[in-house]
Amino acid sequence: MRKDSPMRVILVAVALCLVCSVLVSAAAVVLRPEQELNKALDKKKNILLAAGLIEPKGEADIDAVYTERVEARLVDLETGEYTDAFPVDAFDQRDAAKDPAQSIEIPDKEDPAGIGRRSLYAPVYLVRESPGSNEFSGVIIPVHGKGLWSTLYGFLALDSDLNTIEGLGFYEHAETPGLGGEVDNPNWKAQWKGKQVYEDGKVEISVIKGKVNPNSPDKAYEIDGIAGATITARGVSNLVQYWMGSGAFQTYITRVREQGLS
Ligand SMILES: Cc1cc2nc3c(=O)[nH]c(=O)nc-3n(C[C@H](O)[C@H](O)[C@H](O)COP(=O)(O)O)c2cc1C
């Protein structure tokens, strides 16, 4: 066959495609366990960051701090009780929300987070008072909801009074860097620490438009808006209100206030 014959060109192209596809597939298969491990580690890191148990730029051993300071439990959102219906470490809230047998539809008027469905169960992460202790000083709750371009996924950490916020952080979203992406700005996130969620059993925390007035009687419940990103900011406000509200974690929170976290 001539070097520049059309058949030879096609054969070389096909052979090249085959070799490349085998290489890419092999890489995907070989790297999958490592990707899963990294994903799990990233989740643990974000749980610890929300609770202020590690520094954003620190070099802590994530697995060690997580094992010492965090205990994951699965909550039945209907009753607010812990459940062993599924092993919590294997429970995937996103998959469960897609399964009609493991989730409920949220009526539009009760769905400020814009998520459509939520799983019947949700994990929570209890914060041990000290390494290995069985006394708990707070709880970290997974939250998610719609921003402008994407669903934001994050964790909200509450102190032992189940009302004071320790921190909020998102580990996944596709909002615009510099606009909605400012939800990741450490200065904006720092405002959440110490704010209150409930007043007389009603969810009052909200991200307002503009800056919080230091003389406002509601300042304990208010977070500065994000300039040029009102839609993302409102999305964050709505999703926090939804997950703290009676449609999601409020039954659990009311129960553990009376009975304790463990
Ligand atoms: C390219 C582009 C990206 C934008 N990204 C965001 C975003 O991530 N979040 C957001 O709330 N608004 C974003 N906006 C702005 C919104 O369209 C809207 O104008 C804004 O949320 C209104 O906020 P403001 O009242 O503070 O100006 C973007 C606008 C443009 C043109």
C-alpha cells in the first residue's frame, strides 16, 4: 500500500483512535478508586472547614481530624430521629433524592431552595467536644439549593444550642467567579459565624440586599448581600431557610434540643 493512499490514512487514523480510546478508558478505570477517595476526602475537608475544625490553608491530616472529631449519623427527617435504615457512610443524599421510594416531592410553595425533591433521610455530622469524646459540641448539616446558574452544595455548622451558626461553606457550585462565586469569599463567609437561625421557633436568618445595619434590631439574623449577585445571594438565603425549616431539619433540631445530640 502506498504511504499516502487513502486506505492507509484511514487505517492509521482508526488504529490511532483505538489505541487512544483504550488508553483513556484504562486511565479512567485505574484512576476511579483514587478519584472516589479524593472525593470522600474533599467532603470530609469541607465538613471540617464549615465547623472551623481546620484552617482553610492549614496542612491538617483530614482523615485523622475527621475520625477524632466527627461522628456521622443518618436522620429520618420526618421524625427527627436517628435511623440505621442505611449505613450513613454509604448513603448518597443526591441519589436518594432521585429515587421516588427514598424521597418526596416538595410542593412549589414550600420549595424556596428550588430543588423539587428531597430525600427522606439525610446525614448529619456531630462534632465531638474533644478528640474521641462522646459528648458533642455541635452539628454540621448538609444543605443545597438553586443559585443563578447552578445548585449550590454545602455544609452549615451549628453550635450546641442548635441555633448559633458556626460556619457555612459551599463545596460545589457553578456561579460566576467574582459575582455569585463570592459565596466562597472568606470575608463574606466569616459573617455567618455567631449569627442566629431561629427566633421563637421561626427561621429568621436571611441574606439581605445591601449591608447589615449595625444598629438593626435584626442584625443577629442578617447577612450582607453580594453586590451584583443578588440572585445567588437570595438562593443562599432561601436554601438555608429551607433546610433549617419545618420541611427539612427543624423537627430534628427541635428534638435534639430537648434530648441532646447523641
Ligand atoms: C456574565 C454574567 C454573569 C452573572 N453571574 C451572576 C451570578 O453568578 N450570580 C448572580 O446573582 N448574578 C449574576 N449576574 C447578574 C444577574 O444577571 C443579575 O443582574 C444580578 O443578580 C442582580 O444583582 P444586583 O441587584 O446586586 O445587581 C451575572 C450577570 C452576567 C452578565
